[in-house]
Amino acid sequence: MNSEPVTLPTRRGAAAGRWIATGLLRTLWSVRVDGADHVPAHGPVILAPNHAGFIDAPLLMATSPRPVHTLAKRELFRGPMGWLLRGVGQIPLDRDDPGRGLLKAGVGVLDDGRVLVVFPEGTRGSGDFSELRTGLAWFALRSGAPVVPVVFSGTSSRGRTLGGMPGLRSRLDVVFGPPVHLPSGGRTRAALDAATDQLREALVAHRQAVADTRPEEPT
């Protein structure tokens, strides 16, 4: 594991990112938010969204009731885009070799009572929560923070390539679910696997509840 240090992102940057994302996304699309009251108003929180569309991360940045710090793939942090992402409080993630600095940054955000976004599937895909990595459970067990499921609808309705971004003024839904609290004190591999299974069950149930109220997106 690489030991590259990662500076803790700033609260001010995350707040600025929320302001920028809100102005941009709500101008381009018709955004509807449900269940935002499930996000605790204070203290550490982990948001666990499904991931099927290119605009999922900025959409959550714009619609979360609190500023967020997102673990985003390192490839996005190149050139001017990297400067912007770091400026708005986001954290670069090497999915194959996270590094102790990165883990400390994520835990540091939670220990400071902020909101961390962890895409539990690790990458953009079907967005059905069927394949979860253990990173989400690791952060939840390490911090004791509740995990709030989030489901997007409409962000990948025209496919999962860059050309499949939703049409202008189309409807995008962001639905927050009830928080999941994991048992405290478990940091063994068995506890990590059990926590991952518990979170998968909760995330899949929330996605199904959302699907029951809106027709499934075409693939």
C-alpha cells in the first residue's frame, strides 16, 4: 500500500462546490430531491449512492443537504480539472491502491463531523448495488458514522457513455433512504464482510423501493 500523504480537504471548498454544482445542475436539468431529511443535520455521515451516470457525483454535491467530500477516481484529477476538484474539497482515489494517506483523509473528514461520499460499487456500472467493495463498510466501521443510501434516477436513461448524458431539462431524481447503523467495535475481516452484506441488503432494498415508484430506466 502506498503511503503518499493526502491533505485533509477544507470545509470551505466543499461548501463552494455545493454552491457551484447547485447553480449549474439546476439550470441544466429538472432536479427533484426526496428524503433529504434522512441525512443527519450534524455529525459524521457517509452517503452511499448507486453509480450509473457521468453526472452522479456533481448531482449529489448539488442536492445533499450538507456539503460533501467525495472519493473520486484519481484519473479525474489531471490538469485544470484536478485543480478544480481539489479546490471544491474532493479526494482523489486510486481504486487499485488506495494508500494510507487517502484512507486517513476519508477518516479525517468523518472524524471532523463532515459528510463523506463513497460509491460502494467502486466504479460506474449497472448501479444496482449487486457488487459492493468493502471500502464502504470499512469507513463505516472505522468511524461509527451512519450510512445513508442514495439512488439516482434519470442520470443514465440514454446509456452509460459520455454521449448518453441526460437531455437538457430532463427530470433527474435523487432519493435519500433511511440511515443504516452498523454494530460498533468490529474491525476483523469477518466483521467487515458481515457489514458489507448488511449494507448491500439495505442499499438494494432502497433501490427497489425507488424503482417501485418509478419505471425502470432503459439500458
